[in-house]
Amino acid sequence: MGSPLFNWRKTAPLLFFLRYYLFWVLVFFLQRLVFVLYYYSQFREAGPEKMLQAFVYGLRLDLSMTGYFAAIPLLLFIAQQFTKTLFFKKALKIYTWLLLLTTTLISGGDLGIYENWGVKLNYRAVSMLAHPAEAFETSKSAPLLVLLLIMLAQLVAAGIIYRLLVNKMKIPAGKLLSHEKIAYSVQLLLIPVFIFLSIRGGWQQIPVNESVAYFSAYPVANHAAVNTPWHLSSSVLKNRHSGQKNIYTYLPAGEAAERVGHLYQKYSDDSTRFILTQQRPNIVFIQLESFTAGVIQELGGDSGVAPNMSKLIGEGILFTDIYASGVRTDQGIIALLGGFPAQPQTNIVNQPEKLEQMPFLSLMLKKENYYNAFYYGGELSFGRFNAIAHRAGFDQIVGLEDFSDAGLFNKWGADDKSLLDKYVAEMQHPAQPFFSYIITSSSHEPFTVPMPTVFAGDSHNEQFKNACYFTDHSLGVFFEAAKKMDWYKNTLFVLVADHGHHLPGDRKFNEPARYHIPLIFFGEVLKEAYRGQKIAGMGSQTDIATTLLKQLQITDTAFKWGNDLLNPSRKPFAFYTFDDGFAWLTAKDTLIFDNRAKRLLYPLEKSFGQPDSLLTTGKAYMQILYEAFLNY
């Protein structure tokens, strides 16, 4: 053991931080164990397997939180090397006990609110401390004495673990020999790399987020897996500006609600056009990455980019005036699958506790005995897709890890052809009826696709069109393969973009053309009379779930932000949001309002009919939408 390789001076820094990591992982394990035991009765339906899996799926967030906690000790450790005063262990002990007290309080608070709120401790709960009376009333039902005893027991256990793992570890002091200095230097370079990787969850493209802990259709199992301090920190950072106050209050609450209510009022005569030959068709919903109307010839876009979609349009139904709700994929999936409009400055998908209160099209269909499958070729942590898919009741969830290396082409994962090929291969004899939600990605930047160039040139316009052409080509191959499946004749295909794009043409960030997207219904389940039709009338992504449920004659009252696109009696309009503003579109008028500047961006002059009324309606919509976001 006299070899320099085993010299305790050389191994001390790295070994010490590994022990410190293990200490916090065990603390978080203990806190998770307390949560599981405290709410053991809620695991009866989920079963013991899910309960045990919570400890496995929670590990990545535990390591991420530990990485944040270890950053300051690393700085203190480095500072110790430049002074003769041996302050590190004492400073570390004080720092760690402050964190222990904080995390224990967080753990106890989480136990206290979960039974009544059904969510992890979050910004909303902490913000109640600003109103002590309300907080006290809320906490009355919690067994405070029991919680205090639990927290005390956690602190005692953590203290014992700290003493065994960290406190007894010796930190070398005094002069180091030359070869020891080299070893020390190497380790001090490795430790920050290790901390950085643990914080972001590895080298993968998307940093770790809460969705990695979402593995089950049972919320309590997911909540057990989520690291509570990590969740609370994330919730505070994301909500510290918006808080629980409606920052878009323009009108008296009653007036705003009345204006919005008129937009979705029930029709006196139900004149919905029923376009399907059967009431319970299979549904394959394809969410197309960035597929703006600008690449669809039938919508005034560039020709030759999407020839296969043109064929679908010729045999299906094209809705000509549909607009995206926002500018991001995660906003699009919530608008399409959950029927909830995008919000400026924040995003409901970043708050799992809000997601769990939302309706989802897939959940509605699951109640009607549909088998649900979710397919995406990239990392499921992107856009919190994993959390969304579990919450939305998908029986099968396919992501990047389900593809071989042969199907990977760019940083987003499997290309669209590989994705669609896999879907067909795995859907040879599915249980029917089924609902499949497929998300493409090849038309996302950087537009690298496994296909010879079709549109010559190196500009972003040509690169984007080439990527869209590849997606369109992949769809052509997909439909040819799907036609050979037994289920094809019983299936409705819905194709719609997640959002628009500034290309081709470099459109402005708030310009309506940037949000204009295609919506196509296609399949042999369409009645002959409707095939090849184009249906006009302003509409939004949030109308699609309502429209589909109406066709299936399933009650759609949970979807409060959608109109039936196939009912001529509806009030046609589109609404979308950008950074801190919104647009309101009707057949006659376009209005774009910048909330930050408190002025109209378009029109610059009030040169259209009833501008004040339209602006007031738009403001009322924004106000009620944000209020709904806060109340979820």
C-alpha cells in the first residue's frame, strides 16, 4: 500500500466528495422513504413495484440537487488550499446543517400539504407564507406534532449519516510533495466536471428536468420520485415573476368572464357536420414539427415542398384558417392534446402539479376503451413529454431510448422516417380502437436530414424546405405502408403542426403568417361527400380536441377553450400569444397588442371596424386565460 497510487493524500479530495455525494443521496432516499411510508395507503392501487421504482427514477434528480449542494463546498475546499487556517470542515458542517434544516422543513411541508393539495410543495404553497392567517387555516388539518416528530427523526438520522460518512473523513493539511500536488490538481479538475454533469444529468442534449422522474400513470408514484427540494427550487424560479397574481388584469372580473363566455356559448341549433362513417374510429394524430402554412401550396405557401401532403389534402379535409397557439413545441402539445392556450412569459408544462389538473384528449378516449400510444424519436425529457405522456394516460410511450443507433441522424434523435417506420412495424395487429400521438422532429433546426438536397442553396430557407420535404417524403412512405394494415380502413388521420416558423420568408415574431398552420383530416372513415373539401373559418389548435370529441359524440365540457370547427354556428376567431403580448384574428380584422408597451403593434392606426371592442375582447381573453393558468 506504499504505492503513490494508494497514497491517502492523493485520494482524499475525490473520495471526500464522493462521500459527500453519498451522504446527500442517502438523505434524499430517507426523505423519499418517509413520503412513501406516510402515504403508503395511496400506493395500494399502484402496487409495490411502482413504489420501489420511485426510488430508482428519483435518483437522477437526487444527484442533480446534490450537485448544486456540492458547488459551494468545492469552492471552500479550493480556498482551503491557499490558507494555513483549517476552516473547511467547520464551515462545511455549518453549511450542511443549514441545508439539512432547510430540506427537512421542505420535506415536512411537502408531507403536510400533499394530502389536501395532491401536489408537491411548490411556489404557490410557499407564497402563502406572505399571508400567515391563510397559511394557518390551511395547515389546521395537518397533524403538526406528528410532522415535527418526523422531521426531528430525519435530522437525527441525517446527523448520524453525516458523522459516519463525512465528519470522520480526514482532509490533508500541510505541505504536499510534488507528485501529490499533481494528483491533487488532477482531482480538483475532475471534481467540478463531475458536479457539472450531475447537475445537468449527463452529457445528453436536454438537461435533466422533472419529467425524468415521471414513469407511471399513478401520480403518487411520480410525486414520490420527484426530489422535493429540486421541485420547489424549480417552481420558485419559474414563478417568482408571475407569482399568484394575474399580471394581465385589464377589466373587472365579471365583465371579462362574460366576454369570454360568449365566445364559447352553446349553439341554439346544433348544426355540426358529422364527417365520419363510424363513431369509434382509430385516430392517428401526427404533430408536425414547425410545419408552417408557408410550405403548403394549398395555403398559399411555396410549391413543391410537401407533395404528399397535397395528395392527402386532395382526398381529405383541409382547414384553411388554423393558427398555432404559441411558438414552442411544448406549447403546441398542450394546446393540441390538452386544449389549453399558450401563455406569455410562462408555460403550464413546466409545472407538473398544474398538468395533473388538466383534461387531455387521450384521457377522454381512454375512458371509451381506446388504447393510447405516444411516439417521439427524441429525448422524452424535451418539453416534459415524459410527464405529459404519463399524465395524459398513454399506455405505451416510445422515445429515443427505444431506437437503435441506426435510426439516429441528428441531435434530435431518430429521423422522421425511422420514427414512422417503427410505428408501422409495431402496429401490425393492435387492439382497436386505438389513439396514437406521433411527434415528428426532422424539420427542426439544424435541418439536417438523411436525404439528397432537393432545394439547392445554403440559406436557411432552402435548408428548412429540404427538411420539410424529407418529413413529407417520410409521410408518403408511411401512408403507403399503413394502407396495407388491417386497421387502416377504420382510421382517421389528423395532421397538424405544433407551431409555425419564421421560415420561409423570415417572418416577424408576432406576424400572423408565422402562426398560420395546416390542419388535415384524412382517411377512409371520412364520408365521400367531405373528401377533398376545404373548410374556411378562423380557428385555433385548442379547437381540435373539441372538434374530434364532438365527432365521436363524447361529452367535451372539460375542454373549455375550444369550439367545434365543423359547426358553422361557432364564433370563428384565433388567438395566439408571444413574449408579452397577444394577437386576435377574425375573418375581417387582425389585432396585435404588446402588453409591455401597452399599445397596439397592428394596426398602427385604428383603421378597422370597432377596434376598441376587439381589443377589449382580446384583453378579456388574455385575462381569463391567465387566471385559469394560475388556478390550475
